[in-house]
Amino acid sequence: MAKPNDFDIPRLYYFISKNIFTGSRKDLNFRIVPEEDELRVTIWHGFICSELTEPEASAVFPLSNEGHEEMLRWLAVQYEAKPAEQTEQTEVQA
């Protein structure tokens, strides 16, 4: 099971400074954008850049230490959940 600290994501100050961050863990990709007092996180699976794919899910968290920790927990949960398309392919191949 993925843990929140499994993601190599900058600390809160990086986002307070209005920096955008993109990253991935295996085939889960994410983009974190600071907006006013929030962190907007978007995820998608696969090897296509964010500009060329449809986001699968997004969430908004407070731009605070608690929000940063909540975001990391949310990403860990998203990482553990397989996208429906991938689940269907696995069932067909089994």
C-alpha cells in the first residue's frame, strides 16, 4: 500500500511561492497548482502529458500544512485505486 511519504513532492513553501509541480509514481501522473489559498491537484494514468489527456480526477485542498498532508493522503489513495480501463484489461488478460 502506498504511503503519503512515498511521493516525492516539495514541501508547502514551494507552493506558497506559487510554483506548479508535476510528477508521477509508476503510471499515476499528477499536477499540483497553487491557486489563491488552495492547492488544485489533477491526476491521470498513462504515459501522455497533461496537455494531451483528459484528467481522471481532481481535488482541491487548503494551502496549509494540513491541506498539504491531506493532499498527500489523497494521492496515496488514488495511487492504490486502479483506473476502470486498466482493471478491464487485466480481467481480459487473466
